[in-house]
Amino acid sequence: MKRTIWKTLGLVVAGLALLVLAAAPAAADQQVPFTTRINGTIQVTAFGPGGPAAAVYGGPGVGTHLGAAQMHGDITVTGPAPAGVCASGFGFTATHTDTLTASNGDQVVVAITETSCLRPATPNIFDCTGTYIVTGGTGRFATTTGAGTWSGVVTFAPDWSGTFNSVYSGRISVGNGP
């Protein structure tokens, strides 16, 4: 009888230990606010029948959980903006991948889907809005997940180079990395 009680008690303690160990990663993946602001330059790299079709861009910024950061991205135009979305009557949809790199080299990679609208009465300024999801990371961001909104303003020169500012705002998990 005593042996059965000790055996049962041992199994209960082992089960509780497994539950505690299983819950530890969940606690490390708690969602926290994530805001990053980037200012930089952009250069159109390809043209299609309707105008610019692809570009590369990047620049410095600062973000929660990143600190001082650099961003590099590649954008591909996927089509015209839906009818009635842009007040100017002209815009486009696009997807891009942005890599946000902290000063120690740790990275967060996000995929963005956006709509960009030519600002009314301006020949070269686009207001951009969209959403992002975290698709990967390295270092302390290796297990990061999350999503949020993204917005930006791009000003192009006649040669299709330009400047931009953008804001990522959402929630990410912050674990301990690998």
C-alpha cells in the first residue's frame, strides 16, 4: 500500500514538473508592444507597363526591443490600388520584406502587404498603409512571432530615387532566442 502511494505521488510530482517545463516557453513568448520608426532612402529597380514595379530601400531608425537599428527591404508592386481607395485616383498594392537589424546584429524579418496612394495634388508623394507579420529572426529574435500595422510616406525625385519614413506598430513575442 505504501509503495503504491509513493509511486502515485512520484508520478504526480513528475507530471507537475513536466507541466512547469512546458509552460516556461509560453511565458517567454508573451506578446509585448513593438514600435519601430525608420527614415531612409529608396531606389526603384524595375519598371513595368504601369510604372515602377520594384525597389530597394533602407535606413536607420530606433525601435522597442531593437534599440538603434538599420532596416533593409525589397518591394514588389502587385497591382493597382482597389477602386475608390485612393483619393487621388491613383495608387498601387505591393508586398515587401523588411529586415530590421539591431546594433548587435540580431534581426527581425517582417512581411508587409500595403496599399500606396499618390497624395492628391502632388506629383511624387505616396501615403502608404498596410499590415505586417513577423516571418523570422535571428539571435534573441529567433523565435519571435507577431503582427501589426505599418505606415509610411515616400517622396520620389524625377529619377525615381527618393526618401521615406515608416512606422511599424504592433505586438511581438520576445523570447530568449535559440
